[in-house]
Amino acid sequence: MKIVLDTNVYSAYRKGNPQIQSILESAITVYLPAIVLGELYAGFFGGTHYEKNIADLITFLSKPGIEEMPVSHPIAERYGQLHADLRKRGRPLPTNDIWIAATALETGSRLITLDKHFEEVPGLVVHWPGN
């Protein structure tokens, strides 16, 4: 199974959530989108444990099967389609979450998140740990 991690899932993993650890262990590929990395760095820069958080992130990214996912042209196009569709339907999502959903759709991955609003994205396969 290929999965995309939302920022809140990485944070829960770091706190030792056993359900998320199990999901990560069963995945073949774990994508960490550039947008999620940006959100993590924003939190790290605003926090008090910057060096530890960076070291932990580097360790996580070095594990087999973990891949950073940059924004590609197909992901950008998918983002644009999703953004327009969600607005037309009156169901807008936060901008970063649309980028994360576009990454999951474009890579054919399941999105692992704690946010229920992703259910608004047509065709997106979402898993909420604990459900």
C-alpha cells in the first residue's frame, strides 16, 4: 500500500500513536509531500525544540520506503482542478490540504489524516486512524 501522510499524522506518529506506527509499518511507500514538510518546518521554527525536531525528521526521512514528494506539474494541475471543483461545489478546503489531496490522488495513494474534511475530495481514498 502507498500512503501520503498529513501533517497531523506525522505529529501523532512522533507522539508514539500505535495505530499510526502500525500503518507506517504495513505501507510499501510513505510519501511526505513538500507541503507537509513546509508545515512541519513552520512548526519547528515557531517551537522550542527546533534541533530535536529537525533531527527526528531527518531520521524519519532516511527510513526505507519514506519518500519526499515534491510538487510536480501533474500534482499542480490536479491541485488546480480540485481547487476549482471544491469552490464550485461550495466546499472549499484549506489551500495546503488541497495540495496534500492532489499529491495523494496523483500518486495513487491513500491519504492518512486526522481531518474529516478530506471526505469532500472526490475519488480520494482516506484513512482516519482509529476508524
